[in-house]
Amino acid sequence: MRALWGVLTRHRDYRFLLAAGLVSLTGDWVLSIGLTYYVYAVTGSTMASGTVLLASFLPQVLLGSLAGVFVDRWDRRRTMIAANLLLAAGLLPLLAFDGADRVWIAYLVVLFESCVEQFFTPAASSLVPHLVAEHDLITANALNGQNRNIARLVGATVGGVAAGIGGVALVTVVDAATFVLAAGLIVLIRARPRPVATQRPSLRDEWRAGLDLARREPTLRVLFVVAAITSVGEGIIGALAAPFVRDVLHGSASAFGTINAAQAVGGIVSGFAAAAVAHRFAPRSLLAYGAVLFGLVDLALFLYPLAYVAVWPAILCMLAVGLPEAFATVGETTLFQRASSDSHRGRVFGALGAVQGGAMLAGTLLAGALGDVIGIVPVIAVQGAGYVVAGLIVAAWMPRAATPERPIVQPLAA
């Protein structure tokens, strides 16, 4: 825990970035859960609520890589401030969404919000190395990962309650407030990292330069393969998690909620553990061993019903999977940051978002096509097997040191 508190006490600007990320991610979950619930409530259509998720996926696939080019051109701090304010303003049309005949408003809002998110996410990931010392980078990334777990638990709860009490109007107000607050926290960051001065012949050439870096740099090549494999699995489990609990475990809706809550709680506890000790290990080892262990726990989760049908082992598996997941995530993020120069880091993270979005969409479609044909268990088990394969790929083919083309930028004076 000393390393964790050391990062928080030494780096004032990072504290504001961390707080802003937590608030903003919580808002994302408020919107995701609250709006999906409300759309289904007023339409009674699973297709309508599924279209909300599709609208959030498409910009990640189509815009993510290009958005990274602009992130490298622009001041990342200002980009994050503007993105949060646009996210808040973009929610306002939802106040006119009052029935099934206006569900198209929800689709357009989600589409817009997801487009703006493609600029915010790579800017935030690219800014972190400017705000902490290099030896604190792993711990800082672990704390960022912890944000996702806490935001999921808090935001999902608030979103569901807000939708139940005040409908989409209350969801809109709460979510907009989180984005405005996040923008205010980022304003307090004193560091002013400026874009690296490079020749910019054209937007297309810059975009291609980012793709060339991903192909040329050995560590990045492996990381993108790993991201694609694991994201296909995430798309599969996103589509089949509820059918797995209902039809394989014979669990109720409350059992499904308990399993998800266990995942969130396990993630929070494990996230703090990872933040405290992850700095003692090489990022490559964190990713390789974390992914393999994550996959093995998931395989145990998906395959145990073949011998014994009950819900409680699933709850235990969800609690246990948090630690290897936290280690794998922090290892992957740190490797991406260290293997890319600051001038190209936004493009790298933008391309990562595009690859993950496309792979998750492919996994979702794969699950829908094969789940009824060959069964839920064989298809959902692909997710666990994919993580094991990804970890072995890292161990076998990733270089033992990620060497950026330029030195990692040290934190600016606060």
C-alpha cells in the first residue's frame, strides 16, 4: 500500500486526473444502464435496447483510429475538458425522449456520446505518463483500472435507481452533472504538455504512420493481436452471460445480479491489491501470467456446470478472477504506453479502441450465430481459452523490454 499512497501523495495533477476519470466513467455507466433500462421499459423490445448497444459500438470501430490522430495533434488536457463538456451538452436531447415513438433520439445521443468518447479515452491514456514519474507508471495504471471497477458498481446502481425513479430525465441530469464535474477537475491540472512538433503533411499520412508503428514495433504487434483475441471473448461473454446463468446454471434474475455484483466487488478488492504490488513485476509478466490465470479461472467457471449445476461456484469464480484481470490490464496498458513514442501515443490508443470495438462486435455476432447451434457452454468457453492463448503468446513472442522510439516523457513540474 505504500507504493499506492506514494503515487497519490507525490503527484497532485495525477490525483485530479484520477478523480476526473472516476467521475466520468461513473457517468458512462449511469447512462448505459439507465438508458438501456428505460428504452426497454417504453418499447418492450429487446431489439430496441440492443440497438442502443450497437450505436455505442460503431463509433469505436469506425472512428477510434482516426480520433487518435487528432489527439496527437491537440493539447490532451484541453481535449479532455472539451470532450467532457460536449458529453454533457450532447445528453440534453434526451429530455425530449418521452415515449417509444421518440426512441430514435436515444440512438442519436448514444451515437454522439460514443463519438466524443473516442477522443477522450486515448487523450487520458496518453496524458498519464506526463503526470507521474516513470517508476510510478505501473501503479498509476493500476489505479486507473480500479476506477473502472468502482465506476461500474456505483454507476450501474445509480443508473438503475435513477431510471426507476425519474426516468430518462433524471438519468440525463445525473450523467450531465458527472461530465461537468470531471471537466472542472481536469481544469485544475497544472501541467501543460504540448503536442510534439512534427511535420504533418496530411491527416491521412499521420493516420498511416500510426498504423505503420503498430506493425513495425514488435511489442505493439503482439499487443494488438492479444487485444483482438481477448476482445472477441469479451463480446462473446457480453452476449451469453445472461443465457449462461439462466439456461446452464438455472439461476434467477437475482442470481445474475449477484454474480455481477461479485465480479464488481472482486474487481475492487483485487484492484487495490494490484495497485499496491504490481510495481514489483515487469509489465510483460503481469500481462502474460495474468491473462493465463484469468483464462483458467474463466474456463473453470464455464465448464464446472458440466459436472455440477449450482450458482455459488460461479460467485466464487467471479470473486477470484478479479486479481489476474487487474494484473493483466495494468500490464497491457503500461506496455502500450512504453512501446509508443509520445508523438504517436494517441494514435496507438485510438487504434487499440478500434481493434477492441471491432473484435467485441465480432464476438457478439459469433455468439448469436453459434450459441443456439452448438450450445452455450462450448461458445462461451472460447472466452477463457482465448485469454490462455493470449497469455501464452505474450510469454512466447513479446520482447522482454518495450523500447519506445523516444524516451518516455517525465512528469512536468506542477
